[in-house]
Amino acid sequence: MNWIRVIGYGIALWAVPFATSFVLFGVREANRALFESIIVVVGVTVTVVAALAYFRDVKTVGPLHGLVLGSAWAAISVIIDLPIFLVVFQMTLPDYAVDIALTYLAFPIIVARISLAQSRRPASVANGY
């Protein structure tokens, strides 16, 4: 694994939904359910795009690779989030776990499934021929 790329994509996976949440802060106050749905859609979209971009340059892909990659991305997001939400926003750890961290479980699931699908592609398709 290229850990520089893993960390770079992991930071992007955290930053895009976080930035989106700031842009949509008014929506959060007016309609929390809509806000949460938008953030999940943004997170899933960024995860799929990052996984496809990451695996584009990887010759051998398998579900374990995807599970490790997605888990690393989830861990990066939690590591970045914890000081922000627990200290700055004064959120409790149980509230953070239920409201935010649980969503990051989508990363390993999505990335493992993408890597599984790519591992089953014929070499000619995987190489773009």
C-alpha cells in the first residue's frame, strides 16, 4: 500500500463532507434530517470516487486490500474528528460515536466491495483494453 496516497485520500474523505457541513450549516438548523442525508450522500460519493482513483494505479486488488484501505480511511477521519468534536464543539464521546463515527463504517464496506468487484474483472477490462 502506498501510505502517502492512503493518508492523502483519507484527509480528502474527511475534508469534503466537513467543508460541505459548514456550507450547509443553515440547512442543519432548519432541517436536520435533510442535512444528515446530504452529508451521507456526499461521504459515499467521495468514498467511491477515492476508491476508484486509488485502485486505478494498483495492479492487484482484493477484498482484504479494500477492507484495510477503507478501515484506514475511517480511522483517519475519526482521528481528525475527535479533537474537533470533543474539544471544540463539546460533544460527548457517546454522542460522537452514534452521530458521526458510526457513519465512517461505510468506508471499509464500500471500499471492500469496490475492490472485490475490481478483483473479479478480466485483466483486459481492468487494463482498459
